[in-house]
Amino acid sequence: MILFLIAYLAGALTILSPCILPVLPFVFARAEQPFVRSGLPLLAGMALTFAGVATLAAVGGGWAVQANQAGRWIALLVMAVLGLTLIFPALADRLTRPLVALGSRLTERASREQAEGRSSIWPSFLLGVATGLLWAPCAGPILGLILTGAALQGASVGTTVLLAAYAAGAATSLALALLVGGRVFQTMKRSLGVGEWVRKGLGVLVLIGVVAIALGLDTGLLTRLSAGGVNRFEQGLLSQAGVGQPRAQPRAPVEALPIEMAMPPLTGATGWLNSPPITTESLKGKVVLFDFWTYSCINCVRTLPYVRAWADKYRDQGLVVIGVHTPEFAFEKSQANVRDAIRRFGVTYPVALDNEFGVWRAFQNQYWPAHYFIDAAGNVRYHHFGEGDYDHSERVIQQLLREAGHTDVPTDLVDIMGQGAEAPPGATAAGVRSPETYLGYARAANMVSPRPVLRDAVQTYEGGRLTLNQWSLSGDWTVRGEHADLARAGGTVTYRFRGRDLHLVMGLADPAKPVRFRIRIDGRAPGPDAGVDVNAAGEGVVDSQRLYQLVRQARSMGERTFEIEFLDPGVQAFAFTFG
């Protein structure tokens, strides 16, 4: 329930964000009309269209995004015609005579019905539908959370209700603005007699809104302007509610672990590595550890030394370890890529490929990494999200093995020190590391650029002055939903970060063409601060789609500026992570 309330409040706060500015002229263009017959249907059309497009995005993925873009251009055309009609009615009549005639009939019908006390709501509703198509890409962290959850958990009634709550909140605040603004608007007309100028002014504002949206300013510059205020407030609400991040779980003593649920079926797996398909029936009578992970997730990678050690140490006592590889990026769905990853990480236990999130949903899981501990009776007795607390997790394994009747269970704990990317995170000077940061426009944040991002098309970017946790592109890049693609050699990515380690998930547009790169830290070669995937001079090669450790500082440091320059085209940069 708290998330529904937050979604509604976040929608209401949208009116405080510059992201909503492009649609306001379309809303206030109806200010003179009766609210119930005109303003309310317009807002309803906006909200329903917004929720519908967002639901398609959650359910359909990339094809819905393309449909949304097509809808935006159609809506832009409609709104541009509306704006020109308001400014140059005679010109609009000549250029769009059939449309004007149809509009005149609708207007006459609306006026006649209004005079008879039965005004039609459909013209305003259709205008709201068009406006909703323009508004749909405008969203903050709350909507991002809703869509991400829908993608991971699958379409559900809950997802639809959350989207409806967000849209209803925005419609509520716009309705209040329309009611107040409408009175102000009418007072201006009565006192100043400027109806014609107001009408033309509305037309100009409509055209300005169309231009802003067509240039990407609604989701580029305006979104960045709002990120410092409303988005921070939304993120604060999420943090206070504990949404979007693992919560600390109160834990029972290992001698009194509760039954959380029965072990779900594994039928959702799309394939298996290191083993033939495994069923829940074949696991009855055995203690099982399920490890949900994905191979480019640094948090998952840092838990692997412990999971491998537990699998080796307790195999003879009856422990079965199963990795559930649930991908975050599209390239992680490749069986060949996953096979190469488990070879590099030395994973020898069975790995279920969960490309469709079937096993993930069966466990009602929400996080990478996540560990579920199953007793011999087939019940989930304990779970742990995220890194850390390894000693307690191992004590749980020992207890469940003893409950299963094993008498030779060791009582000592593994002593692990991971190497390279598997090493535990280091302490920073201020105790805070930079957050995971995505470079694709679907989840990008804190990008600095004089020009707004041009989606799915090549554009020349220029870097800018960065503060902590900001990043920039330089050179010719195509920014896509998941990643940024370098079109020509010489492009760079720069990040102002805090942390001991810096990793970058990268891949290749053409797997047969490796990409050379060179990194700098504060303008110099890394030397002893080089990560495992570069040498002391900062040189390295992207040869596959995976996580690359580029910086491993010899000691804890404060803020540093990282830069990576690519000497060949064709790299795909997905996300930064830190340790």
C-alpha cells in the first residue's frame, strides 16, 4: 500500500517538474470550457493514454518503445496543426480544409450539446489522448521502479494499479492547476479584452511545446533540470519506504529457522549448464542453496568465492548448490556468454538459465544477488539478499545439514579472500561509494552534456565539468536503451567517482572485432591503481561482453576523475559499478 501512495504522490509532484511544461499549454488551452465536460475528459484521456503506453512498455519491451515513438510523432503533428490553427486560422483553413471542416462539425456539435445541457466529452478526451502520448516519456524514479518491477516480475494487476496511481496523481495536480488557472485566464479576458492575443499566445506556446518535444528537450534538458529537485524528493520517499533496495532482515537463531514457503518449481528455467535439467522432486531429501546471480553484476561476482567454497566444502555432506542465472542485460541471455563466464569464474555446480525470469518469479525474488536455503523437506528456511553476513549463511547450511541427519558436518567457517573483481569492496575516505550508473537512456542518470541525448541515432557529444557521480560522453556515440555505442574511434567516457574499484560493463557491436582502450585517472596512467583488465599504462582490450575491472586503487582514496578512451570503434558501454 505504501508504494501505491508514493506512486500517487510522485504523480502529483510531476507538476512541479519542468518535465511537465511541454503539456501545460495543451491543458490550459481548454481553460475556458466547463471543467467537467472539457478539462476532466482531457485529463482522463491523458492519464489513460499515459498508463496504457507505460503498460505496453513494461509488457512488450522494445517494440512498445518504437510504438510510443511513432505515437509521439503523430501526436506532435496533431498538436502542431492545433497551434497553427490558433495563430493563423485562415492559413490553417486553406492547408487543412478537411480537418478544419471536421473540427468545425465537432465544435458545432459540442456547442449545441452544451447549450442543451448535454455537452459531449469526446473532443476533449481525444485531445487528452494526444497529449498523453507526448507526456508518456516524462517519468521519474517512481515510474522507473514500477516499469523495472514489471519487467522483472511480469505483467500483473499490481503493476497496472501502480501506473494508474501515478497517472491519477499527475491528473489531480493538473486538475487543480486548470481550475485555478482557468479562473485567472477568464479574469484576464474580462478585464483586459485580450481574447485574440491570448488565443494566439496559446498557439505560440503549443508550437513551442511541439518544438521542445521534437528536439528531445522534454526528456533531456527538462528532465535534468527536474532531477535536482523533484526526483531527489521521490528518491527520498523510496528510501524511507525501503523500496528498491534490500532491507535488513530480522533473523531467527539457526536452531529455530522458520518455514518461509515451499520450494517453488524450476520449470521456468530456459536451459541448464554443468548439469542436465533438475527438478524439485529430484532435490527432495537434500539441502539446497539457490544463488540468484548474473555475471556482469559486481555484487554477484563478489559473493561467488563463498558460494564456490560452500559447494566444495559441504558436497560430501549432502549440500546441492544451484546457480540461477537471471540476466540484467540482453547479452547475458546468450548461453555461450554465460558458459564462458562460469568457466572464468570457476563455477562447477549446476547453473539454471533463467532468461524469462520464470524461476525468479516463482521464488518471488527481487534482488541480485539473493540466496535461498532449502531444507531436506523441501522448504525455504532462510534467505539473504545482497553481499555480506557470510558467517551466518554458512551456519544456516550447517544447521540444515544436521537436521537432515548428517553427523559429520564441519563446525568451522570458510576463510575467503577473493581476488580481482571478486575481492570484497574497500572502504572509502567518506565511507560512501559512487552508485551503479547506467549509460543507456532507459536508466541513465547524472549525465552531463551541452546537447540533449539523441536516442538511437549517432550524435557528437562533448564533455563538461563534472562533480561527484556525474559522467559525460565525448565523440560520436549512439545512445540506446541499454547502452551507448561508439560510432568512430577516439570517443571517451569520463566519470567523477568515489571508491576503491571502478568497473565498466562493456561489449562489442561485432564480436569478431576487439576494441582497444586506454584509461586515465586524474589525467595520468593508473600505475599501481590499475584494475585486473588493464596494465600499468592503462591499456586494455574489450574482447567479449562482460564486466571489466579498470581501477583497483592501492589504498582508499577520495574523489577521482576517470577517463576511458577507445582507440577503435564498435564498443558498447553499459554500466559503471564501484567497490
